[in-house]
Amino acid sequence: MEEAKVGKVRTNEEYSDSQAGGHAGIMIFEGDRLLKKSKQNEIGFFQWMASQDTPLYRDFRVLAPQFYGVEERNGNHYIVLENLLTNYEHPNIMDCKLGRITWTSHHTEETIRNQEAKNKLTTTGSLGFRISGLVVKNNQGEKVEQLVKKEAFMTITDDNIHDYFKKIVMDQGALQVRVVEHFIQETEKIKAWFERNTEKHFKASSVLFINGKNGRCQVRYIDFAHAEDAHGQVDGNVIEGLENVIKIWRKLL
């Protein structure tokens, strides 16, 4: 995600200064909206979700970015979403990819083996989530740290992951306790939704933490390219990841 910018398209090789996670070159930022290049599975999920008029999915729409529809540009399809960084001043951002299982039932056995091997190299295999994006800025908006590429996350372990959480909630050497408490409360809301949800399972989805320098902070649930039927079962894969995210935030207090 990125602070609101008008009509700027990144090249395939380029990450924006505020991008936390995701692939380079798939996003267009236009004011308070974000266009994300998407495949049919993610487009189909958003269209399905928008059509659901049940208490469960009315609550889900509060947790996720607002969906405005689909646009086609230069032969590519984009979902049009709320730009979550609008009106945030120099935000610190962290993207946590949820779940030990990061593949769907449609993936090949070879893909599953490769995913299992990679997950053992990160906290995905031990904690049920990994940090997949991190941006830290100072009060002048200068980028202090940015982690977006996979190699950067191999050094994050069970023993030091709390240090990375702390990076986005420090202000002039002091822990922002109010922000941490808010992050815990909002993550618990997402977890509570999953404890009710028996309709969809989500693979490789994320919880996104945003902490602006102007006193604004928020938590949102994002990335739905791999949603599939739950067959009446709760998504323990995501719930475990959320539980451990909450534990680490609590460890900072």
C-alpha cells in the first residue's frame, strides 16, 4: 500500500517507497483509490463478497478494504479498492502473511512440496505467519527501512520477530502503547470473525498494520487471491496465525 498518489504507475522492477509486501509493478495509486492487477480468482471473490447481504459478510466488509469494482486497462484487469494509506502521514507499515498452509487444493503436488520447503525457512512453519512486508519512516517522511523481497525475511526468527513488530510502533525511542493496544483489539476482531466463518478459507492472505505520524492507526485484512470453499469448517490455518500475531503484540507491553 502507499500514500495517496495520483495516476502513478510503477514498473515491474520497482517497489514504491511505501510498499509493504506484494509484487512490484501490480498497483496503481489514484487519490483515495488503489488499482491492483488481479486474476480471476481474486476478482471473483470480491464480486461474490460484494453481493453477500448476510451479517457475516457485512462484518467482513468492515475488516477489508472497500471494493469499488473492476477496471480493464491495457489488457489487464484491476480490482479497484480503497487506498488504505489516504490521510496517513509518513506511515509505518507491516504486512503479516497468515497461515502455515499457503497453497490451495488446486495447486500441484510439486508446488505444495516447494511451498512446504520454503515455509520451513521462515516463521510460517513455526508461528503460522511471517512478516512479508515492512516499511519504517522517520518523522520527516524519510524511509528508514523497507523489507519487501523474500531474501530479507529469512533472517526473521521466532526469537527476534518481536523486534520487527516494535519497529513500527516506536516514536523517538518510546513504545507507542496506545497504538499497540489498538492493534491488539483490531486483530482480535478479525480473529473473532474467523471463529464465526465457515464459508470461506483464505490461503496467503494478510493482516496489514498501519501507523501514521499524525496519530492515526489501523488494522485491515487483505489479499484474497486464494479464497476457496470452507465446507463448513472454520479456518484454523488463519486463526493460528492471528493468535500468534496477537501474542507478539502483547509481548511488547
